[in-house]
Amino acid sequence: MQTLTSPLPFLGAEVAADYDAAKVIILPIPFEATTTYRRGCENGPAAILDASQQVEYYDDDYDRELWTVGIYTHDAIADTRNHALMPSEEMLRVTQATVSKLLADHKFVISLGGEHSITTGIVEAYRQANPEEPFTVVQIDAHGDLRHEYEGSIHNHACIMRRVVDMGLPTVQIGIRSLCKEEADLIREKQLTVIRAREIALQPDWMERAWAGIQTEKVFITIDLDGIDPTLMPGVGTPEPGGLHWFGLLVFLQRVFETHDVIGCDVMELAPIADSVVSEFTAAKLVYKLIGYQAIAKGW
């Protein structure tokens, strides 16, 4: 039986690599403290790992099985599923320390949330690992997440991209369709690159403009699953009408991996729905696609 801290291995035990041999680390971070609509994202990582047991190993885009790059599933960290209270600051400390260790071991890390505030600790680990080497944070999301604070916390899930902007890192935001005035004003003031969902629906050149907005060689990709159209991804905490569709999302991500050095990724905010596996299976397949894109880009 799996314990809370020892999750099912991504794709299954029969293909799991040991830590030293693995190029890819799956890092579950089932933390939830500041969600403001549907709760349940602390159950997201386990649901993705469970659904991954049903993902086919063969990738028809590349005509090969991609698990052979070596995938290791880390124990869960910052786990709030036992109802233990954990301050956001402690979660960020634990997350940053864990990711920093994985980066020191030269691993490609895909983190699974949990609420989007987790990304602050992940990005800070990358920033400290290479302080002289800038990178762009590419965000897939329905929401700007650019509030300075929300409900009394600067580490609310609605503030993650504001924390990234405050770090001085360039950003490209894709699929945005919900903003408050504070966020809209900041976008204008900072001249942030934002590709709104309506542009994706109506303007065929949106990908070219998004790729052009990435000004650094290195990229970190953060994916809030509510960036995907909720008809395809209903199991999220804060759904918004519209958003990215499956193949458009994959084409965009594949191009980013082909043209830039993707240093890491996260997939956040899955809130499973009872009696439905659509969202978690889609998320698991998306994670496997990210692994494949990196494997091909690096020639693994």
C-alpha cells in the first residue's frame, strides 16, 4: 500500500528508474492553503500519478517509448492532506531546498501541485542555482496571478506571477482571460507579454507573438491546468470559460522545447472531480508529453 509520502511511481513501478539513473524527477507537492473557490488541489499530484498508470508508453509523435530516459518519482513534500497546518513560508522553504538539491544532482524536475503558490519556491531554486543566467517564466493560465496580495497573503495562489515579476525575471503569459484592474494596470506599466485567450481563439499568429516574447535562451514553464478550456479540463479550482485546446497547447509547448533550453516545468492546480478521470488523465498525459519534448530536445 502506498503511503501519503510515498506516491505511486509515474507510469508505474515496472518502468520506474532509480534515482541515480533517472534524468527526470517527478516531484509531488500536495500543498493547499490559500485556494479561494473549489478546494481539492492537494489531491492533484496523487490523482495525476494514479492516472499515469493508464498512459500508453508509446508516443506516436516520435514513434518511440519515452520512459527509457529514466523517470524517478520523489516522495511528496509539503503535504497538507493529513490536515496539518503548514504556513506558506515553510512550504516555500521546503520546496526551494528540495528543488535546489535535485538541480545540484543535474535532474530535470517536473513538479506536480498543489496550489500555484508553490511555484514561487520552485522558481527561486532555479534563480539561485544560476544567479547570473536569466530565464523566462512561461505561464499557461486562465488568470494573471499578478496581484500583490490576496486575502491578506502575498503568497496566495493569485499572486505567483507577481512574485516572479518582483524577482526581476521576464515572463510570457498564455491563455489569460481573467484579470482584476490592479493586474491590468501592472501589465501596462511593466509592458508584460500577455497572450489572452480571445487572441488565441481569433488570431492565428498568436504562437509567433508568444515565441517572440521569450527573450532568453532558458525557459521555465509553469502550467496552471485552468489555462486549458474547462470543457477539456473541468477538474480545477477556478475554472474560466475559454482557454487552450489540447493540440494547440502541445504545438506551442513542443516549439518552446525545440527553440529554447527548458530548465524545468510544473503542472499545478488539478482539483479532482469525483466519478471522473478526464482531468487527471489529461494532466498525466501532458506530463508525459513534457518528458518527451525534453528527451527529444536533449537527444536522450
